[in-house]
Amino acid sequence: MSEASQRIFDAEDENLVFIEEDAVEEKPIESSWKVLIVDDEIEIHDITKLALKEFIFENKSIKFFSAYSGKEAKEIIKNNDDIALILLDVVMETEEAGLAVVKYIRDILNNKIVRIILRTGQPGQIPEDVVIVNYDINDYKSKTELTNKKLFTTVVTALRSFSSLNQIESSKSELEKIAAASARFVPREFLKFLKRESIVDARLGDAVQAEMTIMFADIRSFTSLSESMSPQENFEFLNSYLSRVGPVIRQYDGFIDKYIGDGIMALFPNCAEDAVQAAIEMQQQVKIYNKHRENSGYKPISIGIGLHTGSLMLGTIGEAERMESTVISDAVNLASRVEGLTKLYGVGIVASVQTLCRIDDPQHYKCRFLDRVQVKGKQTPVAVFEIYDGDSDIMIELKTQTQTYFEQGIFFHYQQQFAQAKQMFLRVLQVNKEDKAAIFYAERCDMLMKNALIMTVEGIEI
């Protein structure tokens, strides 16, 4: 037996007094502390296990692991990330093998919880102060000073520390889960604009003003569609649809502010083009979804998307015990009404001129002027445009082919030359009989001529 091993059994251990087994009520051992012994001396392993054979702390015994080199130690700790304590020799296959293990555990495995106690038989070779400063260890002992009593105390201290850190880590993990879950109800981006780190920091009345592009998206004829489904089927359908379009909004740096039945309200804080691209991609995703629905025997769906850019207030409203995030602005109201125009004109995407003006190159997109609409309570009409990049390839080709006729029809309509306007829209329909906006205008011209209205055409009111 080496001198270091012999000194472990110091005479002072004779002073230890153990409680008689009958004096306490025995409790079943719940589980074990995992302790790794790393040393190239077999006797050190045997003596350590013998000294801690009857060890019980927090109603847990010890389960030992043994490694006889730094390389073995790395493999064991890699495969057992719940090891609580490592009793680690310094000098093994190399003079600093133990220190290399410390670096591996802390820097490579990023394990900050396991307690590491260096035990060396040559304490003068690597000074304690140097090791403590440069290596993330929890104690540094010479093998000769670790008597049974001191070994017991050292191990208890280390395990208590490990237990506390584990509890902290568990609490941290639980808080992270709560934070992640809360982000599904209050978007992180919303909190970021309020300059709050988390939902915990949010206060009633927090508010900030910003310019954003607002998107409203809605499923066409959802009411009649939902009447043919049970409540459970309605939920499944909506979640299936939303799981396809929601990620698209995030893909283009937007975030969903709220769900309104089958509708979505989303905000795009960076640029209007993000919203336009998201709207087009959402229409593409609906096409893919419809193929799945048709294969499953369900009717295809269509959605309408309205876009408007303007200044708005983001903030929290409610009262102390119940509050929620919200957006308040005329711009939000207008965006909702613009989305409603998709039903009137029978188109997929409608954007206000305020949104198109904030795009670097609007001509990059397939768009055509639809109308000037009068917003209730506002004096100035708002120009709105159809963006049809999300249509089918055939519809895109036909709308592009007839765009000149369509725009001439709009021009004549605003000049109150309704007969000429109707002729232009009929030309559109000769090429593309599915153009619902052209159908709308042809019928509107008919109505205006039949009623012989003498009026200034300023568009419909929304």
C-alpha cells in the first residue's frame, strides 16, 4: 500500500462515533449518488469505496464508478451526465491528465453542475492557488489529508452543493418552459417592443408607438363550412390550417398578435415587403393544403388577406388581475376593412397604397389597381391594389394578359363613362371568365347605368 493510501486511515478516525442501528428508524434507500473515482492507483479506489461503504446522505447511498486514466474518465462522464461528484487524481498517464479532464467536463461537455475535487499525491508539483484560479474545480486536496472523517465531510459538502445546484437548474428549466409557453400566448416580439425581457416584467399600461404593416387573413365562407362539422372537427380543421400558415408569418419576420375565430391578425415590424411575401406564400401553402384536403375527401378552402401599413400603439390593457396585449390604431381598423374587400372583389390579397409605397420595387410583384375606398369617418379615400402572385399559374397569366383592359375599365368607370367601362370589363371576361373583380365591375356598371345615377365616383365606403 502506498504512503498516500496508508495515511487515509489516520488515527483520528478512531474518534468517530457511529449511532447504533436500532437507535433510528430505518428508511428505504430512495436512490444513489453517482460518484466517479479517477485514479491510476487501484488502492485509492478500494480505500475510498471502503471508507464510504456505509455512506448515506439525504437518504441516498453512493454508486461508484471507476476510471484509471483521464481517457476513461472522459468516456464515463460523457455517458453519465448525472454524476454528482468526481474524486479526480491529477497525475495519471500524463502529469496534467486530471486537469485535462476538468477542461473537458467544463468546456467541451459544458457540465457546470458536477462537483470536482482534485486529489493529488504530489501537491507541490502544481500549486493549489494556480489550479484553483485557472480551473473550475470545487476543492483541492492532497491524498494524505483526506482521512476518513475529512473524506466524509468533503463528500457531504460536495453532494449538498450538487443537490442545491440541481434544484436551481430544475427551477431554471421550469422557468424556461414557462417562458416558452407564455411566448405562445404573448409573442416575444411584442414584449421586445415594450422593452420587457419576459411576460413577468410586463405591466398594465405599458405601451409603445411604432409603424408596422398589419395583416388580416380570413377563411372564405367559414361559417357555412363550419356548419357541416362538429365542434371537435372545427377545432381540428382550424389547427390544421393554422399550423400551415402560422410558420410562414414567422418565416418572414412577422408575429401573430391574435386569432379571431378563423381569422389571423399579424404584425410585420421590419418592412412592408415581409408582409407581402408572407401573404403570397400563405396563398401557396393553402394550395398545398387543398391538395391534402381533396385527397382526404374534403372541400378546398380559400383565404383573403388584407395588408395596410401605418402607425399603431402596442400595449397592455385590462386590470390588475387580468390583462392582455393589444394593438390600437386607425391603421389596424383600416387593415381589417381592407381584408374585407377581398370578399367584395373576389381576390386573394388586397394591399393599401401605403403598403405598396413602402416596397422598394412594387413592379417586382403582380398587382393591379382595384379601387379608391372611403373609410368611415375619414375624409381622404384610400387606394387599394390586388396582388395576385399567390394565384394559380393560369390565373396569373390571364390577369397579366388582360391587365390593360382591366385598368382601362377602371379609368372609364372613374370618368363615369360606364358603358365604355363595361365593354373593357367584358373584354377581360372574354379572356378570363373567372376574373371576379371584372365581374363585380361589369355588374356595377350595369347597375349605375340602369339607375342613371349622376354621381362622382369615389369608390365604395368601407
